[in-house]
Amino acid sequence: MGVSVVNALSVRLDVEVYFDGLIYHQSYSRGAKTSELTVIGKTRKRGTKVHFIPDPEIFTVTEFTDEILIRACVNSLF
């Protein structure tokens, strides 16, 4: 599932991008941007971190166990 779908199905989604020595951050709620892309710090990391909260108006289960997350990661590899 792509980040666009996760964004649309989340009460809140926060993205941090570690690129070129800087940390970029932007927030969304139910698919709509709630903040502008801003630089929030410096880093030596590279990559992207996505944090989201599933929308309880859409999902009956909004808590994840380690088993569910591991299964989802393994399934996305194949």
C-alpha cells in the first residue's frame, strides 16, 4: 500500500525526510496537508520516517501487534 492510501486512511500522518544533512517534516490529516514542508533540524541520517494513526471511523482495529507488522513487512517483500 502506498503512502497516498495510508494518508487518506489516517487521522494523522507525519513524514520526516532525512536528506542532504537536513530533516524535513510535513503533517497531514485524513489526506489533507496540515503543515508546510519545513526544515526541523540537521542529521547524518538518510531515508524517510512515516508515522500514522489509522482512522477509527474507517477501521475497526487501530492497534497493531508486532506479529501484524512483521507479517505486513514480509508480505510486501513478495
